[in-house]
Amino acid sequence: MQIPSREHSFILFLFISAFVIGAASVPVPDSNCYALDNSSRLVDFSSWIGHPFEYDGKEFDLVVRFCKDVETRGQAGYVDFGRFDPLSYFVSSSENFDFVQSYDKLGRTAQVNIICGNCSDGRCKGGLGCICSVTQDSTCRVTVDLAIPCEKPGPRVFKGFTVGLHPRSWEIIYNGMTQFGFDKPRREFSFKTEQTHLTLYMTAIASLSTLVGKPIIKVSPENGLDVKIAGSSLTGNHPTTLSPSTLVLDWNCEKSRRTPYEVNVTIPVDGYDPVQFFLTKLCEYNQGNEGGSAKGWAIFGVFSCVFLVASALFCCGGFIYKTRVERVRGTDALPGMSLLSGLLETVSGSGQSYSRTEDINNAFANEVSWDRSSASSTQATTTQRPSERTYGAI
């Protein structure tokens, strides 16, 4: 067995990358008249909307207007057996039919079984198909077998895969198909210049999540918009409904531009057509130094925090030193109070000065001693007065 060289492996890698990036997206059809067959391939019936298929019966005639409604026509008039629900889509069938449609209106229902090809008895003779049979299950329900030449199946869609701006939303990708606004570059769906960060959330069916590959981006034009990607989708984290994977885009406008920049995001899926969508970014002004300024502010914040902590430690250390070593009490123990006192004396003048703690204590001691001497004098006077009164009485 011949082992491929590095050059051959590199060429193969470039070929696969070019194929994946050049692959077209799978946009959601313009109408809800489409279906996914049993192999998950998209079959679009938008061109068939409203086409009538008539059936002549013995008791009543029936008309199916494709993807619109089903009604019977008889002597009693028209009876509507349902309209095509805009919220409902085709579903593939595992029985003898290819697709099944459901119609409903106020309790009356109709089920249309679609056969790709001809009826079993071969009654359809060319044209756009015919009704094979009609069965009236009850007065409120009919079953119709319809044979038509189905459209050619399109790309294989990765069902159940979603991409949105929220873990439980799917604005960009729903059921494996790209939604309107992201199927191609559109200016009206562009992200603003000041939005420098974007997080996308991806979910998939748990049993098929291992098929999802790592996202690949391509910016057009290549110069002018700096895009950096990160997130759990790049680290091998498989997306599930309960645990979505993320794709984080950090994009800065290095060069302003009148038209938006285009960011093509491609997500390869093993065995399916790749999931692809477009993001557009407005660049009304340059943001080349925004990252550097933000980094500068971050550094300034760190140094400010360090300065505040160092200042607090210095103040605490100085206070403890003055109270323990220098035996200073009160506000004089705070670092810098002597300098502040001198500054206040200089500003206010020599007549008004800051009273130190020692002066206050001395004044308090003098006041106490004066009170004591006054009390002693009063007591002496009081002891002498009885004698004087006694000798005065004699």
C-alpha cells in the first residue's frame, strides 16, 4: 500500500477546503410547499401551488388545488374539506406513498397521499398527473391518492440542525436550511459597526451531533475586517439540543467601507451538504486601535487597583508603627498628619494652629490641677468658718 506524501495530503486538504467553501447554501424555499424525502433531500413544489386536480365521482366531484385546499362539488354545492396549513409542511411517507399532505378546516379534514409517478392502474396519461382514487372516510373526512411527476430532489439537508443568536432560537438556520436574510449577503441584515462581538449557538439531534465539523469562515474582501473566531464548536464540542455549542466572532473594522463586509460561514456535515450562511458587517469608521485602547485601559485599571491596595497597606502600617513604637495617639498616628498640620498652619497663619494631642493633654492636666487647688481652698475655708463662728459667739 502506497502512503501518500505530504505534498499530496496538502493538495487534498486544499481541494476539500475549496469544495466546502465553494459549496452553495441550502436556503429555505420561498413558500411552505416543499418537503424532505426519506433520504433528507429537499423537494420543492413551489411551482405547483394552486394547480387543480379534478376527480369525477358518482356521488360527488372532488378538486384538489395543490398546497391550497380540497373541496367537493355536488348538488348540495361546494363543501370545503380543509385548507393547506401554512405552518405545516410536507412529510415523507414510509408506506406506498412518497409524501403526505394534511388539510383541515373547522373539523373537516383531508389527507392527500402523493405518489411520484403514475397510479398503480396507470390511469394518468401524461400531463401533470391525476387523482388515482378518493375515499370518503366520513362526512367530515376524505382521503385522496394523487400521482404527479415529482420535482428532482435537491441537496441533502441536515434535519434538526439550528443556528441562532440565542441558545433556543434559530434566526439563521432552521432544520438545516438557511433562513431568509442570511442565505446571501444582504445590507438590511448587517451588524452595526459598534458591535465587535457576536456569539452564535448551534444545536443538533444528539444521535447525529458527531457528524458536525468545525466551522470555516471566509471574509470578502480579505483586507479591512479583522475576524477572529473562538468557541466550543472549534474545540470538538458536539452541539445538542440540551448543550448547544458556540461560535464566537470578534471582528474589528480596520478600514471603513461603504458596502458591508461579507463573512461566509460554512459548517461541514459528514454525509450531508454543508450548512452555509452569510453574515454582513457594516464598517462606517475605523476600529483598528480599539483593541489596543481597550488593552491600555485594562492595564491602567490593574495598576490603579495595585496602587490603591499598596496605599491602604502603607497607611495601616504607618498607623500601627506610630501607635506601637512612637506611642502616638489619636489622629496624629495617621501617616502624613504632621505634614498636613504644617500645611494648615502655613495657610491659616501663626495665630491659628493645629492643636497637638500633647497640648490638649497638658491643658487638661492644668485644668484638673486648678480644679483640685480650688477645691482644697474651698474646703479649708469651710473648715475655718465654724471656728470663726464659735469664737465670734463668745
